[in-house]
Amino acid sequence: MSNLLIVGPPGAGKGTQAARIAEALGIPAVSTGDIFRQNIKDQTELGQRVSAILDAGEYVPDSLTNELIDDRLAQADAEQGYLLDGYPRTAGQVEFLDGVNLRRGEQIDAVIRLVADTDEVVRRLAARAQEQGRSDDTEDVIRHRQEVYERETAPLIAIFAERGLVVEVDGMGAVDDVTERILAGLAERAITA
């Protein structure tokens, strides 16, 4: 059983690696973005609340995000662990997740931190934006998102580093190579399939 988090800057391949690592370990990859989209699509009560907030151009409050995560982690496929992508994003969410895990008699086992060269990530995202015709993704916008990520994530990384949970992995290079580096880093902590 493994409870994992994955963090990394936009464009570092977090979603791709989350899916691969979760599959290798036999646990679900849980993305808050996917949960929001699924609840909205299914028009659940939570989905309708999230949709109204997003339609108003607001951020989804921690309380609602926490509720969605709590609900998702209570599902049968997460009984043997999970890999969270996009959560927690605030110290309050870390505290909430600690409470969920305490209730489950568990804890977070490791935090995979994908490290990527900012210039390379900006180049990668700019190329992807051009391929997809996303004119709003200019280099300035992409760099701003990188800065926001660093500013918002630094305090969370500090919390998990203090607990000795951070597994830093070079997120650059071929997808298979990055997956191998992550699995090797987890294996050093006795986290294997």
C-alpha cells in the first residue's frame, strides 16, 4: 500500500508520469482537475457547485476541494493507496489530507517532486501551444505560470521535506527514463509494486 503525491511545474510531464507510476504500483492516479471535470460532466451536486464557482471566474475553495478528495479517496479502488496529482495545493489542504489519512490509519509515504529546467519547460509548452493553436499561451504567460507554481509550491515542499518525504527526480528527458528514475527513487524507500 502506498499513498503518494506528485508535484512539478506545468509542462514537466506530471500527468503522464502520475498515470504510469500509479499503473506500475496498482493504485489510482487521482487528479483534482479530472475529479472536477467528471463531477461537472456527471452533474453531481458537487459538480454543480464547482461549475457555478468556475463560471463566476472564482477559485474553488479548499473546503469544496477537500470534500471532493475525501469522497474520491473513500472509493474502493483507493483502499490500497493512491497517487494524488494537483492536491494538496495549500497548507490547509495538507492538514486536511493528514486528517483523512489519520482516519484511514495511514500517512503519506512519499512526495515525488519532478524537477525541470524552467527554460526547457517554457520551450516545450510554447511549442505545444503553437501546435495546438493556443495563442493565449505566450512565453510571458507560461513563465508567469512557472513563477506562480514555484511560489505556491515552495511552502508545501518545505512541509514534506521536513517530514523526509520528498523524492526529487529529474523530470527532463525521455518519458520512459523519467518513469524509471521515479520508480528507482521510490524503490529506495521500499515503495514497489
